[in-house]
Amino acid sequence: MGPKSSVSMRDVAVLAKVSVGTVSNVLNSPDRVSDSTRRRVEQAIEKLGWVPNESARQLRAGRSRSIGMVVMDIANPFFTDVVKGAEDLLYSGQYSVQVGNSDSNLERELTLLERFEQQRVGGVLFAPIEDSAEWVLRLRQRGIPVVIVDRAGNGTDYCSVGVDDVAGGRLAGQHLLDQGHQRLAFVGGPSALAQVRDRRRGAELAVEQAGGDASLLVVSTPTTSLEAGVSSAGELASLPENERPTAVFAANDLIAIGLLQGFVTAGLRVPEDMAIIGYDDIAFAAAAAVPLSSVRQPREDIGRKSAELLVSEIEAVDGSTPHRHESVRFTPQLVVRRSTQRRKARKG
């Protein structure tokens, strides 16, 4: 029997020979109801084809079981994996997730946050483009908990989960130096992104520590897309050979894959003429025509931990458990593949 809009909770209660309160407990607190009563209510629901009005039920409860999530670029597999980690944890807690893609556009990011605020979502997971303090404060004043994703905070005003990107950038830069490269390039942008700035800073520290003739050329890009990598490869390939870097650190794997495509098109061999290392270690990095070295972020763990902290804060707002703000910072790992393989000395 299909659902009937005229069927009510009272009809279910009458058929199951229980009170309306018992039907509500079966839906919201099944542990309070005996197995035999729960089965009787479930059978009545199925027979009548009744569909509970979830929106009304959440409104009465005062909090939605829906979580809003804003990411910068859903086309980037890094964020796809972060969303999956968050969704897996939230699904087990009977929350649903609405994902909004800001596409690295501040106006669009603002609109998404406003919509989630209007919908009175239970909480927000937010990967911001720039500084996020104002919006965190605004949402929390409305009673909507917020966790900042993919960026470490101070751990006192709100929860955040990220990676030590300065350490990650240093890993990438040091690896290229260890392979014998002296002329390095960093490709990535926009500079407004804290992650990009931190990764570049890490590479700069590695080069500064190396001293001598080591250098780092910075190539800024308007986006962190594959297309940005292709364009930057053309720019680097056009430099005179005695000025051209021999190794490139890309701010993320999408840029690195674009660089690989662009260098091959320009007639440069990877890694013989140009070594490349990316960041994130998405699945496509290992599957590239020349498997790409990368700095690995625990993508699903970032999403999962962010969701865990958000649920903890939601429960604290509801008064059921205590909550302490945390700033979680994962440690990145170097993954070496053929794109940075040490060049063999030519035989005389």
C-alpha cells in the first residue's frame, strides 16, 4: 500500500492499540519500547503506508538531523574523500548531509552559509576560502555548531581539523633537494588560501636551510585546478634551459597532473627533464601516466574527525554531554613514486 497523506500518527496508534506517545517513542527513542510493541507499531505503519513528517518532527524537537557542509571544490577528489569520511560517520549517527560547493567563490560561499542558516541545520562543516571567524560566530550565535575543515584553528573559540601544511611543504621541498635538484619551482594559488601559503612556506624553509645555489621560483595560479597546472607547465617550459627549474612542487595533485600533461605536450620528459611532486595523494596520483610522488593527507580521516567533533558539539548544545573545542592537526606523509625518481648519471 502506498503512503496516504490523510493517514496520521493517531491512526497508527489506534491500529496498533497503543498511545500516540508510544508511536513517537518507536520513532525517536525505540529503546524505551518493548520489542513486541515496537513490532506492532511498525506493522501498523507498514499496513497504513504512513510516512512520518520528518521536518515537523525535527521542528518539534528543536533541532534538525541535517548537517550542512560547504567545500571549496567538489570536483577536487580531495574534497570528495573528505565528504565521504564525514558522511560515513554522520550516517551511522542517523544524520543526513547536504553538501554545498562554493567553487572557491566568496559570494557563493556566503549564499550557501545563509541557506544553511535559514534551514536551521543541526550543524555546519565548513571548508572556508578565507578567514572564517565572522561566520563561525554568527552561526554559533544562532545555536548552530560549526567545525572548520581543512584548516587548523586555535582550538579555543571553535573546533577545527586540518593538516600541518608547513611540514608537508617542507617534506616536498626537501625530497626534491635530496634528489639532487637545485632549481625548484612552487606552482599554486590563489595566495588567499592559507593551505597554499603554508605549503609554499614549507618549501621555502627547505630551500633556505639547504643554502648554496638552491632556489625556489614561485608561480602563482588563479585556481588549484588541472587547467592551472597545464598553463603553468607551458610557462615553465618556455624558460631558457639554463634558467628553467628541474623540479616542481605543485600545491595539490590536480595541478601536478596538469603539469605532467603540459610538460609532456611541451616535449619534456618526467622525471628525466622535470621532476614533479604533488600534494593530497588522491587516487589519480598513483594512476597517472607517470605515477606522481605526493604528500599524503588522511582525507577521509579529516572528514570523519570533523564530523565527530561536530556531533560532540551538537550534543553539548542539546545539554546531553560536555564538549571542549579542539584543534586537530594531522601529520602529512611523503609518498615517493616515479615522477621524482633520481636522474641517473650519463655514462661517459
